Amino acid sequence: MADNKDMRGPQDRTRIAMGEDYEVDYWTDKFGVSREALQRAVDTVGNSADAVERHLKSS
């Protein structure tokens, strides 16, 4: 099934898809960080939402 671009949150809440603007909007709002900070965290620990959250909290 194709992505529904009208969705406000991610399809798979365990992974962060940096290529989807609506998902980036969801995660930056959830974590209270900029897109750049989210990208750095994903680059560092991968796209697991749990790993990114732990990384951001420890920074």
C-alpha cells in the first residue's frame, strides 16, 4: 500500500523516515528538536525511534 501523504504521523512508529516530510514533522514535534538535530541523531544511532529518543535525551 502506498504512503498516504495526508497522514500526520508515521506509519511505523518504531522507525524514523527522514525522507517523508510529514514523518519528520511528527518526530521533530514529538522530540522537541530541529530537523537538523533529528538528522544528526539518525545519522549517529540509526532510524530506530527508541534509539534516537535515548540519544537525544542523553545529549
